[in-house]
Amino acid sequence: MNILDVLQQSGGIGTMAKELGINESVAQAGAAALLPAILGGFKKTTQAQPSGLEGLGGLLGQLGGGGLLDSVLGSQPTPVNKGNEILGNIFGSKEVSRTVAAGAAQQTGISSDLLKKMLPVVAMMVAGYMAKQSGEESGGGGIGGLIGGLLGGGNKASSGGAMGGIGSLLDLDGDGNPLDDIIGMAGKLMR
């Protein structure tokens, strides 16, 4: 099961659709377009942390852990400031977030403004899910195995995993991580 299926089954996609006043199929398409960059951001953050995966687990805990997913699923409006904090940690700048939304808009036909509203919510769902799953993991797999499973390998990308479709279109250099390409696009836009 890929991460989009998990978010759909948890009720996160439906909750996001209701909050934003959109059709659930639009919410699902938007989430699918945003997931590759978010997962790539987590992967890049893990690689950049001096303490690696343990550092990412600590970061997820500081940001709210499994409660992040619960915040999206709860009856109160989603506190998107937490999602924006996650995006700041994994993308580094608002320009990268804007570029991610613009790229997803080109691929899906969904407005960039709507995708910008979806981005922090999807980031919270992913971070909360990863925190919950890593807390349930025992042994050496932990959060590293979870991120690896969510990101999949090159083979999963071609078979429609979380990095399939739009993720492979944004992954210009074919390294399995579209975030470096998105950051490069954002840099070109800034010039």
C-alpha cells in the first residue's frame, strides 16, 4: 500500500477536502501531486542531518509527532502553522514550496493557490503518519525503513508507487528524488 492509499483510508484526504471546500477527488489528485516532493524533502532532510534518521525522528517529535495526523483528522480546523513549520524544515524556503505547488499545478490543472493551501496539510499528514509508524516499529528498521518504504526505489516509481506519475516527471535527473530538481527550478525562478 502506498502513502496516498494510507492517507485516503485514514480519512485525511476527506478531511482536507471538507476543510478546503473541494471535491475529494480533487484533494486526492492534489495530494498525489504534492507527495513526491514532500517525501523527497524528508529523504533529503534525513541525509542532511548529522544524526541521520534519529535526528529526523526527533524533529518529527518536536513538531508534534503522531499528533500531527490527529490534528488533521480532528474536528477543529487544521493548525496549518505546524504544516508550514514542517515545510520550512524539509524545503528550507517558501520559494521551494511555491515551486512545488506551481509544478503540481502544471501537472494536474489544479490551481497553484489551492495546492499551496493543501501543501502544509499533506505535510502534516505524512509527518504524523511517519511518526506514528516509527513509534510502532521495533528493531533496526525504525523511521529509516519507513521512509525507504514510502519513497520506494526506482522500480516502485515506474509501477505507480508514491513517487510514480508526477514524481517521475518532476525528477529531471532521474535520481529518484524530485526535490533537488525542484530546488534547482526555484533557484532559476529567483534569478
